[in-house]
Amino acid sequence: MQSQNEDTEWNDILRSKGILPPKEKEIKEEDIVNMLETTIESKQASGQKQVQEMSLDELDELEDEEDERVLQEYRRRRMDEMRAAAGRARYGEVADIRAEDYVEQVNKAGEGVWVVLHLYKQGIPQCTLINQHLSTLAGKFPATKFLRSVSTTCIPNYPDKNLPTIFVYLEGEMRQQFIGPHQLRGTSLSCEELEWMLGQAGAVQTQLEEDPRPKVRDVLFSRLNAGKDDLSEDNDWRL
């Protein structure tokens, strides 16, 4: 069967009668060149100058304009980030609350607000230590609301054996709890360790990449080394 695009007398007759569609025009290389030249002439007529035609001074000016646009965009984004951070940085210290303040300060803290509540009592050394750490962390992470309350003032008959206690909330919903001296690592708890723990709970955006708690092996090695030093000193004294 003959193709309708073939150049035959019969196909020409059929095209003239409208039976076959017009033959598709073959695009040749000179057609592509003509199209490109037409496009270039159109751009030149509209005043658009090609980069390859620019002088060095014109290229420097174009580069300066591009750099300025990039800097302006960077400034705009940085200002947006700073405004957002300023909007979040609303606390910065540990506030004392009572039972009647709980709903307002915790449950209604607001959208996206993390709350760290410490239940404590005077005279318990680890409670005093954690209050000190929280004061430091509150200044470091002002977007987090840090609260504290005397345990029995906030929760009547709250047992002292559960102290210290830290509750972590997000938008009024409890996300993490640390109850008692064991979960809070005793009186050796460092501020960095507490930051790490709160960071793992999501309450603060810590930059710590691993738990700063001293490893048991490191502690044993340090004690062994200390024992060796003491032994060498004794030997020197005997000599």
C-alpha cells in the first residue's frame, strides 16, 4: 500500500480533490537557520542585547545587579527569620505558678508552645540543682516556657519521693515526664545533660548531638588512672 505522503500522480489527484490532506512539509536545515535568525532579529529589534555582545563594563554592571538582587533577597529572608524568632522569644526566665495558674499557664500556653514544669520542694538538694539548671536553660531557649511550682501547692499530697519531677507539655498535652531522682540522674546531673534530655523530649532545640553524660568506662578509667598516680607518689615518697 502506498503512503499518502509519497509523491505520486495519483496522490496529487487525491489531494486536489480534498480526499487526502495536504502533504506535510519537510523541515530542512535552512528552515531551522532561518527561524533562528528571525528570532535573533526580533530580540535585537526589541532592544534586548545578547550577553555575548556585551562589553566587560556591561558584564560587570550586570553581575553587580545580580549580586544586589541576591543580597536583597537574602536580607529579606533573614529579616523574616529574625521577626519569626523574635515572635517566639517571649519568655526567657522561670516563672512560679500555683494550682490555680495551671490551666492558664499550661493548658492554654498557645499553639506550638512547649512548656517545662518543675515540681519541687525547698530543702531537697536535687530540686535546688534543677532550678539552677532551668534558669540557665530558660535564658538559652526563650521560645520555651519554663515554669516551677512547689509540689504540694500545685498537686495536693504529691509524694516527696517523686521529687524532683519535670513534666513536658506541647499545646497543653503532656509529651514527657521525668519523675524522681533516678530518672533525673541524681545530684550529678549537669546542665548539659538536662538540656539533652529536654531536647530529646522536643522541648528545646538543642545543638547537642549526643548525650553528654559521662560514660561508665570513662569514669572507671579516670579512677584507675588516679589510683596509679597515687601509687607512684607513694613509691616516690618511699624512695
